[in-house]
Amino acid sequence: MKISKLVGKRVKEAPNGAVLRSHILLLRAGYIKQVGAGIFSLLPPAQRVSLKLQNIIRDEMNKIGGQEVLFPVVMPRELWDMSGRYSSIKEEMIRFKDRNNHDMLLGMTHEEAAVHMLLNTATSPEDLPCMIYQIQTKFRDEARPRGGLIRVREFIMKDAYSFHNTQEDLDSYYKKVYDAYIRIYKRFGLKNFVVVEGDNGIMGGKVSHEYMEVTDVGEDYLVICPECGYSSNMEVAVCQKDENDQTVAGEMKEVFTGNAHTIEEVCEFLKTDAKHTAKSVCFKTANTNKLIMCFVRGDHDVNQSKVAKLVKEPIDYVDTDLYNLPAGNIGMFNLNVPEDTFIFYDKSLEKLENFVTGANKADYHIVNASMSRDVKNAEFVDISLVMKGEKCCKCGHELTLTRGIEIGNIFQLGTKYTKSMGLKINTPDGKTKEPIMGCYGIGVGRNLASIIEEKADDKGIVWPMTVAPWQVYLCPIRIDDENVNAISNELYKKLEKAGVEVLFDDRNTSAGTKLTDSELMGIPIRVVISPKTLANGQAEVTIRETGEKMFVPLADLVSEVKMMIQEQIEEIEKDL
């Protein structure tokens, strides 16, 4: 490819609004162009990277028996009514009517389409197990798209669906996918990724894992034990709770606290510690509008994902004024709430004595409360976020918190979709049963951006050889020189003939511009041809990742470059 013909331009500064390094560099290097909020066009370099990522994914899915299919982007309402998700998923899903006034939707995930494909197709135990996958465009109307390709509304995703006769068979196949994902990310050139226990979210099911690129710019919080290796997304992480102060409580009574509403203000007013308080956080169920009251120790925060699992539907914050609950003074005593209210007590409150809580009365709190004495028949559940320094649930070591970008996920879905959509297998005893499903996703664009977040330096992108848009950046200096021009064009043809992917900078522009663009675009190997190098019968070769430079005789250049390419690929794939 000649850069003079390449669609897209390199620029010095990214447009306003780009914050993440990957977003800035993709814009500056001419890889992407924004069309709308969370919607991007991929220019030729980014499309070449995307296709390489897809082919690595495709190769690994095929190796574990996957069969590639293609589901429709647009689906009729009836398909999603069968699973119940047409109503349960809210604004994230785009709904519209076709010219016949029929309800349609844009696919944001394809469990329903996968089950539909097997309806009346897989009918006996001999038809299973099987795994089908696609690499397809999806649309999810994210409320806050951000970070370029990190969180978008339209995206390309590999999603796979496996069907099994038994749970044991699913467990076995799930492990194959688990391992295949690790190989995929290693082949991408990623090193800073971990696997954590995940939250199933809108997918349903019980067992899930998330693959996380560890980075300070990630929007997911991860809980990791450096001792035993326990790792989890914050949404589902658990820990050992420290024991509460067992000081026997005095007489429970109301005290005036005035304008002290936050835990910090109440603790300051009453000269106590947050560990000796209980706070309330209120929500409502998103579909049935039931009040949810969550009580946690004052130095903890409520984990909304855990609460949503307990009530079995999404949750939203609620206006406490609608229930005559005084914000900042809500407590667990003297409650006057609807009978169908969900009330949860976090495990951090267990055996808590001599604590402060709201009095459910403006300007007042209660002191000297006791869980064992004053809160009868309380059932304690885990609804709080894990905090830094808390103890690992497995080994008791101190936990660490970090941030990450989700680059893939795998789920054991069970029979959630096959049962609701009527997919049945005829068993030898004359009965029927629903196949058990697994679901496995990888966002292509997000991985593209994550590679940049991990690898980029202050000069620009640094692509691993396995996914780089081109392997070599051929950079003639003084192309207006007849000798430089002739030899550069000859080398271009020889490299391409040898199967090397070359980006040929054939522009008649300054050396500084060319060298800067080569570093910005991140091509792994740069070959410089100039009057100075030709005087010695050589080319200057630079490795983008390390900055290592060497001078290679022109007669050996093609074979040396091919060897360098192979060495870089082998280094990436050595631990597969």
C-alpha cells in the first residue's frame, strides 16, 4: 500500500473530547473517524487490524469445534417475546416499526437468534453438543458512550453459543473456551490481562468469567488476592468481613443531630466512628416499582449488582420523599413502608452493637442500637462492595483493588433461553428435555483499543506483529533523489512478492514528517532508505517496540526482514 493513496490523514492534535490514549492516537493516526456519539467508521488501517483480530478469534473458535454462522442484525419482536427480554430490556435496545407496522429491533446480543436456529434442527441427543458463532455488528444504545472504541453504541463482536445434553458436558466445553480465550489474547500480544469471576447481567445464568485488561483507565473495578489468585469483578466480589465491636449497647434512644445527614457529618456530630453506624440506601425495582431498603455498616457501600440479583430484576434509585422517608435520617426502626418492600441487612452489620442509625424522623438519629437485641429475626446477606484491605474469602490475605477494561466474557446460561423458547431434545426414554447453553463474547473494537492502551508510548501506537495493519513501514528519505526512488520502489515490489505486508511512504515530504508518522501509526518494523544509507549499500532498520536500530545490506534486506517478522510472531506465541 502506498501512503499517498491511503484514505485518511495523520494529524498533530486530536479533536476536542478525546481523553483516553487509544482514542487520541486512533484519531491522530488516521485509524477512525467519528460519525456520531459512540459510532465510528474504521479507516483502512483500523479495518486491517480488526480483520486480523477477527481471524485470530475465528481460528481459535474453529479449533474447538465452532461452526461459523451469521445471524440477522434486525429481528422481529416475537423472537424476543419468547425469551421475555423484549419487555425486560429497557432503553439500551433500539425498537422500531417496519413499513407493515410490525415491531422490530436491532440486535444487541443474539441468544434468541441462536436458539431459533436450532429449533426443529437439533432434535435428538445425537445432534449435541454443538457450538455456533458469528462475528457481527451489534447496536446497544449506551447512555454514556466514552473513550473512543472502549465504550460504543455500534460495535463488532464475536458471540458464540454452545448447546449440551448435560451439565458435565457444558462444564467440559466451558473449560475449552476458557483456555481458547487465553490463547486469543496472547496472540493479540496482550500481557496485562486477568480472568475474574463475572456478573451475568442481562445474559442470565449462574457461572461466568470476564477477561480484563488491567489498566488505570478501565471503568470496571477488580478485586484481586495477590496470595491465592482469587480475582473477581467488583460487582460480584465477596470477602471476609471484619468482626464488629462487641461492646454491649446502652439504652437505645433518639438524639438530635440537626443538619448532620451524611455518615461523615453524623460521625463528626456524635464523635463516633463510621464502623459504629448503619446507613440506609434506597432503590426501587425497575419493572415492578417495589421499594428496596438496604442497610449496611456506615463505612461500606451498597453493591447494586448484588441487590439486583436478590430482587431478580434491574433496580433504580428512588425518590425517598414518595415514601415519606427523611433523606439523611432513614434508619431500620419505626419504619412505615409498604408491605411488599424488600429490606436487606448486609453481613457487615452482623453482631454489630452500640451503633448509630437514622430515626426515620427529620433532624434525629438513634444511638446505642443493637442488632442482636433490637433487630429481631434479621437475615444477613452480602450486598456491600468489597473495600481495599478487606480479607480474601478464600485465604484471608489482604485484597487489592485495581481497574480494568472488559475484553471478553463467558457465561454458563443453563436452560434460561432453551426453556422459554421451547427448544427440546427427544430423549431415549420417550421424554424431552431442554439443552443447556453456554455463551461466549469478545468485542473486537474494544480489544483493538485495549492493545493500544497497553502498548502505546509517548510517540504513538505500538502494534504487536500478529495484529499490525502492515508489518513494515518502508520510509525513503529524499524520494526525489533518483537512486533513492528507484531502489525504494524495487524493494517495495520485492517485499510484497515475498509476502511481506508493506506500507510504502512514497510522499515527497520531510524526513521528520515521515519518521513521526511511522512512529505514530505503530508499524512494527521501519526500513529507511536514504542517500546516506545507500552510500554504504545498506538500509536502516528500526524495531518500533524497542527502538533498536541496525544497518542491513540491501542484498540481505528481504530475508532479514522476513526473519525479524517471524521472530516477533514467535515471541508473541511462545507460551501458547
